[in-house]
Amino acid sequence: MASLNEEYPPEFSDERSLALVSDIIDWQINHGSLLKHMDPETRFPDDSPQCYPVGITIFPTLFPREHFDRACELQTIYNELYCAMAEDERWIFEAIRDLIPVDPLAAALWGIHEEVKKVGYRQRVSVGIFRSDYMLDGPGVEFPLRPGENFAGSLKQVEFNTFSCAGATHANKAVDMHRYFARTNAYDPGDDRLINVALAALPHNNTIASLSACLAAAHDAYQPRKGQVATETAVLFVVQPNNFNIADERPLEYALWNHDPPIPAYRVDYPNDFLQYTTLTESRVLLFHPPWLGSKCVEISVAYMRAGYEAHEYDTTGREARLRIELSMAIKCPSLLAHICTFKKVQCALTTPGALEHFISPAKAALIRSTFVSMYPLDDSEVGSHARHLATDPELSQNYILKPSLEGGGHNIFGEDIPGFLAAIPQSQWSAYILMERIRSPSVFNVLLSSSGLDSGGVISELGIFGTCLWRDGTEERPCEMLQNSVGGWSFKTKHEEVNEMSVVKGYGCFDTPLLF
Amino acid sequence: MASLNEEYPPEFSDERSLALVSDIIDWQINHGSLLKHMDPETRFPDDSPQCYPVGITIFPTLFPREHFDRACELQTIYNELYCAMAEDERWIFEAIRDLIPVDPLAAALWGIHEEVKKVGYRQRVSVGIFRSDYMLDGPGVEFPLRPGENFAGSLKQVEFNTFSCAGATHANKAVDMHRYFARTNAYDPGDDRLINVALAALPHNNTIASLSACLAAAHDAYQPRKGQVATETAVLFVVQPNNFNIADERPLEYALWNHDPPIPAYRVDYPNDFLQYTTLTESRVLLFHPPWLGSKCVEISVAYMRAGYEAHEYDTTGREARLRIELSMAIKCPSLLAHICTFKKVQCALTTPGALEHFISPAKAALIRSTFVSMYPLDDSEVGSHARHLATDPELSQNYILKPSLEGGGHNIFGEDIPGFLAAIPQSQWSAYILMERIRSPSVFNVLLSSSGLDSGGVISELGIFGTCLWRDGTEERPCEMLQNSVGGWSFKTKHEEVNEMSVVKGYGCFDTPLLF
């Protein structure tokens, strides 16, 4: 009996492939699976605003069901872990102490934290929309597997994102699309093969519903002061100006307005418009009153951050804006300390012996640790010294990635490039980086469709699991109280096996759906 | 007390207007309210397929409720009328007899009809997706109306479309969009004014659901022969190649697949791909077997025509393709004779005394006739002679439009241009045209948003009412049996008052929603 791996994806004639591509593009245009075109010079929309389909795979990509399920199961433990971390200021400070002098973003955020502490945080509840990213690790494994053979590798975490996690909407639409084409027999090879059974069981994904439900729960948890000044309470999306990725953010706003009862949701550009159109009352209620709402003054229940993840956003204006958010009564998505937990340096600290057990039970810690690869600081410690040796050796460095504490892809240094890169920067800067073991995913065949055309060949995928949670700071005894803790769906992104980066919106990969086997 | 007319639309600051425009564009991108960008030279999609928002009004446009309701009420009578006309071959032939020698499309269609008649039509049931277009006629009326004053004008028909009626999906999305902005208070002037009450009552429009339900009903009415060759029965969308308006067509396909139970829907380019990928069985079952469906062979229940409305589509290949459709067992949307009823010449014949009463009751005929303006043929009859006088006089012609029998806008000659136009063509060609009284709509204020930017000023609107129906040919006594007869929703298009044409996809207007008063 043939295995699914051997017969998937089906081989189509050129004519059939082109027809499918045309159908896919039309589906994307009709369902907002798009990016907004921004002029590359100004990053402003053209006079005639245009958009184009976001990168997507033609076929769903094979992924072992066991590891998909495992990643989902781990998410509520990861949520619990990161909420507990976010309430442990001392532990976080120890983790990033060396980073602050060399990383402007860490310095800015910690500075704002200290500023807020002088008067005290005003809101005890926080909300988290997290995403834990994984890849399959199986250096020796080759697809297709032989009949009866199981995938022998393991699931390893690439990074944990606590701030401004993107891709949820695109992922939701990708699976909707692949499911549509599966239902309409567009992938059907024409006989009764395993493919059809597998395609009929594409996993469900409701990220738009679950992320908006999480924001709605936070909105409900907020105790409005309205009646004093404001006549309405609303969720505020704090966004980057001239955003080309509005198709990822906007559907969450629409979902809140479509909530029963409707939850008002507005958006504001960070930091300038935010500073101009908000004020803090004496009791630190955050009021929003932009000219486009006429005479209306809105009390902000939840500040949902989709901006402020890059160092350059923290000039004087940016700091002032973020400070106002953090000082306010509004529930933050996420809290400032939860934001800092997204730093690689913090995640590196988490791999040290006993760190996980500081926050969660030994049983849970063991489950989480099984997803870790080796991570090292490049500092003066014994571990750091070992790491420096690995990183500066042309041979040994090939198994590692050098990562700064920045969000998203595009900043990492891979393998053989590491020694040269480190040699070119002052040693005092080295502590801004961590060294992480490379994950070696087995490649499978697929066809990628992006604005640069069609590209078929070996691909590897990254599975992101969204976590949604609501927590309250606690006491010395029980520092963090989970109010809600859920799996919020997933994203699945696939890139050519020879490309190091993974960032669909930057053109390095495609949204995808796992075909579980 | 102020009237709604006086205070609408609200005057917004530049800042508020720009914020609203940005929100509108994002909404359109997220909801497929788009056109596909085609290279103007080749009309093929660019390498990187792009799309842009379809023209839309910033605010819903004022329209008198009485006339909106009236137009909806008339639609089932119009459906009945046109189905009856479509079953009266002799009457249609009389109406277009003079057109055939001068109009290649009329000649092609009638030729195909005669060809089919030799062996006989094989399907007795037909389906219609019609659209009756109206404008307000009120030459002396000026908006805003004074408080307490009612709109004194009347509702006049611009044309009746029986073939390949477009705009249903865009219209559905336009009202969804305006309703979204009304719900989210984007139009709220900030105090308790009539505007908010009116906006809360924007009329509902479910054209996607009703048009797809009509196709589904036709599919159900078809008696499949499957089991012999085909394993599946499906609706076939017969479309133009390289179509930039896929966002108007595709959602109907998606709706059929989402129907419970799913109704397979495929599309094929007319005429080349159609000819290549279909065959007629001996019993004239229409089979569809394109390479992209693998080894599958599909029996076509309904041929939904979204191509074949232009004369150039009837070269040898085009004629052969249409002939195959008409010969087949498939239910046609619409039948060939119903297609011919879309000709202005036919609609002109309908305005002659007694013509309506030939098809419908005197009471219904009176209702329909009240929507007619004067229409004249330019032939040798007494009426034609009068029309030639009107059309060639520089003064008198100003109140008329010269219309060929072609579908859609872009071919009409307006007012003072008529005498010169007629003088430049041979008199033998004149009978291809009809002369129609101009409708003078009162203008109202609105802001139009299209790919060429923002344009505010006086605008006039065209209301299209969709009719969906299913009918069977009958006996001499009762030539047409209505199986279904419904109002299928509406479209509402608005253009600058100084622009003559109305064609949103060609850039002459915007989709809109009526704000009823």
C-alpha cells in the first residue's frame, strides 16, 4: 500500500496547474487574502490604492499529526508560563540586565516600566495574544516516508512571541481557501486515493473568532468609568502608520463590531496620532477623541498593540505615547513586562536549569523543556564562554543561528556567517545576541505562489500556535491569577528549504495549511 | 424642523474625511469589493496580479422611499412580462425584423435560433436573472426638498436587462459596507439628527444569496441523465476570458458550493475553452470535461451566461459555441429568445399601444407603462418619421438619447450630439438605433471615491432591481408557465451629474446604497 507521502501532492498538467493558480488568485481577491501595495519609497499608498494576493501555497503541506496535536496541547501551559513570567519583575530584570546597555528597545521599555512604577500601575488585569512557533527537527529524516514508517523527529520551538503577533487572519483565510479547493475537488487526482481522505480532514482554524473573543473578554473585564466624560467604551487598536498588512488586523476590528452586543473598536496610528488624540484623566482613564469621531469622547477599555515592536518607534514621542498607555487604566494587550518576555534573551534564560520550575510544576516544565533547543548567551559566564567558542568557529557555527532580541525575522545571522559577523562588531555588543541551535526540518515538495510568481520544490514549514489569555496580578504567594487560558488557533507558514528567513509579508514565505498524516 | 435633505450628507473636516476614506479602502480590500487589474495592452493579468477597490460613494445617496418600494413591487410583473415575451417568437421577430440586417449581434442570435429550431429546442425550462434599471425623473425638482415637501417626480425605466446582468455582488457589498460604517458611527454628525435614524434603516440587499438561490433552483429543476457518462451534475458559468470583474461573478460560484447540499459550479471561458472542453451527447446532454478536472466528466444542468453579449463574440467559433449551448439539454440562463428581449428595439416595440396588453393584464400593463418614457424607432413608419425629425433637430434632440441595441453603457449618443452622429452614418444604418426621451434626475450632493481619486459634487443615481425567475414554455393557450418569480435584490449606482454614461467597471460611476427618505 502506498503512503500518503509518496503520492502527495498530486502531479498536475500545466493546464490544470494554471487553472488552479487562476482560481486561487480569484479566491484571494474575493476574500481579502491580500496585502496593500505601498509605494516602496514613501510607504504611502499610491494615489490609486492597490493590493495583491499574499503569498500562499498551492497545496496544503504535509505535517505529522502527532506533532501538530502536541503543539496545540502545550499552548495553555505556555500561556500559564509566560503570564507567570510577566508578573515576575525581578526575574525578568535578571534576564535582560546585560541587554539594557546594548539594546535600545530593551532600554526604552525598561525605562518606561521604571517610570510607571514611580506612580504605580493602575490596571491589574492584562490580556495576552501569544504565538509559539515551532519547526520539525529531524536532521536524518527524509520525506517521503516509507509505507508504515512514522516521522521520527521532534517538535522544537523557534521562538515565543508575546507582542503584536501577526498572521492570525491570513492563516484563517489560508485554511478556508485550501478547504474550499479540497471541497471543490480541485486537488482530486481523479481516483480514490489517500489524498482525498487527508484533504477532507484539514484541521479547523478560527483565529479571527478566537482572537477577537479574547479582546472581547478583556473589554468585558474592564470596569468602565463612563458617565463621567465618555459615552462609549471601546477597544483601541494601536497600529503602525501606512500599514500594508491591514488585511491581518482589520478583520479583528470587524469581528468586534459584529460581536453580540457590538464592541466598538477603533484604530489609531502610533505614536503621533495616539499622543494627539488621547488624554489621561486624573484617575488615569484613557480617553480617545480623534477629530473623525466628531464630538465623541471614547473611554478605552483595551489597548491592543500592533505597533511599538521596533526600536525606532521609541524616540521621544514614542516613549511618551507608550508611557501614556502603560500609565492608563486600560487593559494592555499585552502588559509591558509581558512584552519584554518576547526578547530572545529572556527565552534563553528560560532554558537554564530550574528556570521553568520557578514558574510551573515540574511535570509541565518537562513538557515545555522537550520543545527547547540549546540556547546560549554570549556573555562572560562559563556557558557564555562555551557559546563564544561555538559561534566563532567556522565549522561549529554552522549548526547555530545568532539572534538579536528583535521581533520577527530579518535580523538573524545563520551558520557560517556568524564568525565574520561577530568579528565585525565590538565585543561589547555581543551580549545583545543569543546563540541558538539550528533546527533541521525535513523538506517536502510543494508549489509556492507569491507576487514573484510560482516556485516549486522542497519546502519547510513553521507551525505557530496562538494562545489567548487573561490574567490578574496577584499576591506574593500566588503572583499570577489566570482568568482565561485558551488555544487561539494556529498559523502555518512555508518557505523554500534554501531560504533562511520566514516572513510572508516580507516575501520570504507563504501562508499554508498543514495536511496532517 | 429641518428635513433630512437639508442636513445630509454631514459636512466633515478634511481630517475626518480622510480617515473615512482610509477606512473605506481597507473595508473594500478585506471584503473583495475590488476589480482585478488587467494590463491595458494585453488585458492579461500582470505577472504580479493586483487589484484595486471598485468605485464607491463615501455616503449613501438620498433616494425617495416611495419610488424605491415601487420599483421593487413592479419587478415580479416585469419578470412575468419578459418571460411571456421570451416565449412569443413571432412577436419578437416582428420587433427586430428591421434590426437583423443592420445589427450583427441580432443577426447572429436570430441565426442561431433558426438553426436550433431545425432540430427543436431540447429543454422546456429557462431561468432568468434580469435587472430593470430606473432613474428618477423630475426636471423641475431641486434637492434639498423643503421641510414637509415630497419628491414630486416619477420613476422611469432606463432599460431592462435580460442577459449577463452584472453588479449584483458589488451592490451587495456596497450596502454591507455603508451599513458597517453607519453601525460604527462613522457618519454620525455627533448629535441626534435625522441622519442617524435614516442610516439605521438602510435597506437590506441579499443579491448574492438570491441570485445563487435562483441558479440552485434551476439546477434542481434539471433532470440529470447522469449515470450514463457523467458522475456529477453542475452549474457552468460561461465567462469572458481575462475578466477583470471576477469579484462580481465568483461569489455566486462560492455560494453554490456553500449551498446545502453543495451545488458544484465550474467556469469556462467563452467561446474557445467552452468548445474545446464540452461535448453534446446523442441525447444532447452537455458534458464538461476540462483537463483541470482530471478524468472527471460533468453533466451541465445550467449554463449561466456571463459572456456572449457583444457582437465580436460571435465569430465562427462564437456561433458554434452558442449553438452548442442552445442545442443542449442544459437549462439556459437565459434562453436565446429571452436574450434578444434585452435589445432596445424590443423594448421600443413594447411601448407601442396594446403591446403590453398582449402579454399581461390591463391592470399590470398600466403599472408597467407608467415607468416608460417615449421611445421611437427611426424607421419609415409615421412614428419613425416623427422621431427622425426630433433626432435631426439641434434643439429638439437635446431631450433625447440615441441608443443602439447593444448591452451596457458606452454606446449611447446624447442630446446635441445626435444630429451630427446621424448625419455621419448611412441612413440605412439608422434602424439599428432607437430614440429615447432623456430622463432628468434631480441632483443631490455626495462624494465619489474611485481609482482616479475623490470627487465631490452633484450626483445622480440609477436604481436596478434584480428579478429572478424560472419558467416553462407552455401551450398555445398558455404559452408561458412561471415556476418561480421573485425580486432578487437591487443595485444602486451613482455618477457625477455631468457624466452621461453609467458603468462603474468602466470608471463612470460608483456603487452606492440608497438612503431612503
